[in-house]
Amino acid sequence: MKIKFLAVAVGIAMCGASAILHAEGNPRAGKDKAAACNSCHGDNGNSMAPNFPKLAQQHASYLAKQLQAFKSGGRNDPIMSPMALPLSEEDMADIAAYYATQKISGNSMPVLPPPDEDEDEDEQAAAPVKSKSVPELIAQGSNLYRNGDRQREVSACIACHGPFGEGNLPAAFPALRSQHADYLIKALTDFKTGARGNTPENMMHMIAQKMTDEEIRAVAYHISMMK
Ligand code: HEC
Ligand code: HEC
């Protein structure tokens, strides 16, 4: 009896939480309020700089949650955190509603970073395997996205982020498709190291800590090309 009651109480508490997250914003008001954000996130939420995430077509629930986290300090970034400080709950809901209605742009093929200049030349010559090409990495990333790695318990991304990288609105799982590869690599690396993790369950930390740097790059390249 007691357990049943507790489950109901938790259920009600969760409904309450999601009601706050899904407070309907006004996209028209959001457009005006987002003027301050365009210098980095681009007109219509399609940023040009690869380290500034695109916000276009992202779920309003997820955007509002991230803005709350930047404001409360649950998520930290020296550039972004100060931007969220002056925003009210209503501002966040309006801005989130605006970006959610915009269409995300596609990306061109990712380009491998130049080899590390600090690396010893002899070491490079002695390296037994050549690093993978971009198409090889994309194929590897596509496989990981769809199937995960059962042996090493890396969950398949598709389970939460969807077959097209469309995410999940009610669960506030972010859409990922066509995001900048550089930003995706940073986000996954931050989850891996624990620098980012504002969900109590910390699902992404559990997943990313089992991924190698090569897998992070591979899956980021794949996602950046998803439409
Ligand atoms: C000076 C540049 C700059 C400005 C201006 C700026 N941002 Fe950001 N924003 C960033 C950076 C950089 C990140 C990525 C932070 C990280 O790596 O964790 C970010 C991340 C975000 C995210 C998280 C996206 C995701 O996919 O998780 C949201 C939401 C966001 N910004 C909204 C806004 C809003 C709304 C405004 C205007 C009120 C704004 N930003 C203004 C630089 C900026
Ligand atoms: C169990 C569900 C789940 C699975 C499986 C999962 N994710 Fe996530 N992912 C989440 C949640 C929840 C968040 C939002 C975390 C937050 O609020 O900071 C997230 C956030 C992200 C982000 C940050 C997006 C942004 O705009 O900043 C990236 C990138 C990401 N996931 C990639 C992946 C990849 C790659 C995989 C597969 C290797 C994966 N996820 C598997 C639930 C999941």
C-alpha cells in the first residue's frame, strides 16, 4: 500500500516538473528577445561558428531546461552562463519557443583537424596505423549511433535521440541532427570528463565515459551529417 502511494506521489511530482518545463512560450515575443543571442547563435538559430551550437529546431523543453541550468550554475560555460543570468522564466520559454520553430541548416563534410604539431616526428613515422579517414569515421559513428557497443555497455544513441536524431520533446532529450561536429565533440567530451552533467541520473556521463576519443569524433561526424 505504502509503496503504491509513493509511486503515485512520485508520478504527480514528475508531472509537476514537466509542467514547468513545458510552460508554453510565445515565439513572437521570443524572436525579439533572441536578438541578443544572434551574434553567436546566428540569425534563426543557425550559428556559423562551429563551437557555438545551433539552436534552430531544437525542442523548446530542452532549450528552456538548458537556460535554467546555465542560470542556476548546473551547467557552466564562461561565455554562455552570463548570457542566461538576466533571463526570466518567461523569457526562457519565449526564446525556446522561437528557436523551436526555426529550421536547422545542413553542414558540409567534416574536415579532420591537422595532425598535432607537438607530436614527435619519429613517433609519427613509427605509428603503426594511419588514422581513419572521414568516411571511415562516419561509418563507425553510424554503427555506434544505431547499435551502441554491447560488450562495453555503450548504449545506442538511437534509443533516446531517435532514428533521425530528432530527440524527444516530452522527455527533453535533445535533437542532435545537423548540429556542428566541433560542438558535439566538446559536449561529449564534457560529459565524459564530468565537466557537464546537470541531470540527476547523469545518463550522458554514464555513456560518454565509456567512449574513446575516436568514437566521440566518429559519432559526432555522423550526427553532423544527419538530416
Ligand atoms: C558570446 C556568444 C554567445 C551569446 C551572445 C549567447 N550564447 Fe548561447 N552559447 C554560447 C556557447 C559558446 C554555448 C556552448 C556552451 C558549452 O559548450 O557548454 C552556448 C550554448 C547555448 C545553449 C545550449 C545549447 C545546447 O544544445 O545544449 C542554449 C540553449 C543557448 N546557448 C541559448 C542562448 C540564448 C537564449 C542567448 C541569448 C539570450 C545566448 N545563448 C547568447 C555562446 C553564446
Ligand atoms: C538514455 C537516454 C540517452 C541515450 C541512450 C543517449 N543520450 Fe545523449 N542525451 C540524453 C539526455 C537526457 C541529454 C540532455 C542532458 C542534459 O540535459 O544536459 C543528452 C544530451 C546529449 C548531447 C548534448 C546535446 C547538446 O545540444 O548539447 C549529445 C551530443 C548527446 N546526448 C549525444 C549522445 C550520443 C552520441 C549517444 C550514443 C553514444 C547518446 N547521446 C545516447 C539522453 C541519452
